[in-house]
Amino acid sequence: MKIKLFFTSVILLIGFRTLSQNITPFTFGFELDFKLKKIDPNTRFDSPTGAAYVGMFAEFHVTNHFSSKLRVGMNNIYFAIDESIVRYENGESEIFPGLTTVKQTLGISLEPRFYFFSTEQLRKINFYAALPVGYESTPFRVGVGFSYVRPEFMIVPTLGCNYKLAKHWEIEASGGLGFGQYYMKQNNPIVKQQMEYGLSAGIRYIFKK
């Protein structure tokens, strides 16, 4: 149901912008950012961990202060588990070696934004408040030990800063606190809503300015 509502919101926002009387140009391009990520609490992986995101975006400016940003891309997540020893009741023990690897997941989000300063003003810096609604898939090419990493739905209210580095280049940094929910996979019970946070910084290139 949440996924259907997500895509319905995308269609409605695009349609609203098309019918708007005061249409400003929309921007699109690619972006790269680095962020801290919380890991599914049902796993033994260290949390938080680091993730590098690369993808495409399109930002539809409904007015000079309101916009909606759609982004689709790939998260490269660093997974790590420390070496552990399990001791059994019969006195025997077993050593499980540590594990470090990078896995890829698909991420898609819709982010309504409110810019505190008009986007028509020639400003180097602008601040914004946003409400990103996102979905992240399970890792690609799962492999041993990753079959129980489940997809996640997230809503994380965010405050951010946009800095215009050059005509086509911008830097963005943001942080927020919200909730995430992991979905059932391979008959595992669904995890209840968990606190989720966002802390990221990155750069984006705009094709047309």
C-alpha cells in the first residue's frame, strides 16, 4: 500500500506542476553523496555504517520556494561483522570469522522541499526543509549471510543546505530523524517501526541551468 501511495504522489506532483500558472524550470542531473546508514537490527552487521550513493535526480520547482525532488540510484553499503566465539553447553566452542564487504542496493525517494530563500534570487547558499519518502531494496547478488537483509521503507524529516559551487555544480549537506520499517522476507516476521536517521553530504551536477 505504501509503495502505491508513493508512486501516486509522484504522478500527482508532476501533474500539479504541469498545470501550475507560475512554472519555473526544473533541474535534472546526477549526484554523488556519502552518508551514515542504520542497518537492519535483526542482523549482526555493525550499525551505523557508511554508504556511498550515486544516481540521477529530477527536481520540479512548483513555486520559488516549493519543489519536489525525485531521485533513483544505487547505494554502495559497507557491511562489517566482528569475529565472534560461540560457546556451547557441552563445553565446545566455535569461532565465526569477521566479515567485511560492500553490497549494492537500489534506492528510490520522493522529497518535497521548502526553500527558505527564493530560488530565483542569485544566492550562493540556500537552506531547505524536506520530507524524503524512500524505499531501499535488498542487496544485489546476495551471497552467503545476506539473505536476511530486508528491504526498507523510510520517512525522515530533514534540514539541509545547498551551496552553488559553479554554474552546473552544487554541494548539498543534510541531516534528519524519522522512522523506517523493514518488510517480510523468507517468512521472517516483519520488524516494527524503528528510529531512522539521515546524515549525508555530497555533490551534484545539473545538466541544464
